[in-house]
Amino acid sequence: MNDGDSEANIAYYCLHKLHILPSQFLNLDDEEKAFVIASIKIKIENDKKKEKEMKRKSRSKKR
């Protein structure tokens, strides 16, 4: 995620991607927050891998 306050970045992601208000995220207990954060990190990693694979495939088709 972007630099800065990681909890704020997670709350931003929750708002835009999950449609969860930042206040709702911030009011979760620590275990729920940890689960949401871990899930978001896994999603972002998987999205990056898929994007990298698509770029690789598009480059190989151009040749």
C-alpha cells in the first residue's frame, strides 16, 4: 500500500473496495481488523501477480 499510516490506508481500501465506512473498520476488534488487513494484503498480492502475468503474456503475443 502507499506510504503513510497503514491503518488509514486499510480504511481507505475498505471504503473504496469493500464499501465499509472507515469508522466501521476502525471499530472492529483487533482480531477482526487483523483478519481484514491480512485478507486485503493477500488480495493485493494476488492482483499484482495476475497483472504481471497478463503483461508477460501480452508481451509474448506481440513477438
